[in-house]
Amino acid sequence: MKFIVWLIRVLVFVLLLVLAFANTQPATLNFVGGFVWTAPLIMIGLAFFVVGLLAGLASSIPAMFRLRLENGRLKRELRVARETPVVVEEPPLPPLI
């Protein structure tokens, strides 16, 4: 199964590499404020991919810290629960008649 997954990954990589080499013609992006960027189309695509990747990572940082704090709290609670002796209560005796 792992072989099939790696085969699919390699095929997708080769397909994207061929697509990248086929799109080397220059493209121009006009931004607000008169800024113009002229670069090969693949470079523009790669730049936007990297910006999206960084934005996704930055948006996951608060959740990651929150989960680490909760994990630490739960580990402390587990350590306290393991150190606390368990009190076994005797069941009540039946009434004597």
C-alpha cells in the first residue's frame, strides 16, 4: 500500500514539474498603488503558494499553543490522580434483624 501511495506522489510531482516547465513565459501582475511585478508564471504561482502556506501556518499557531497548554494541564491532572491513593469503601453491611 505504501508503494502505491509513493507512486502516486511521484506521478503528481512529475506532472507538476512538467506543468512548471511548460509555463515559463513571463506574466505581469498589477498591484494596487502602481506596483508591477513581471516574472515567469511558475514563479508567481510558487510565490502565492508560499504566501498561502505561511498564512495557514500563522493561523494555526494560536490553536497549537492552546492545545499544548491543555495537554500540559491534563498531564498534571493525570499525575495528581495517579499519586492520590484510592480509597476503597466497604459496602454497607445488611441490617441485622
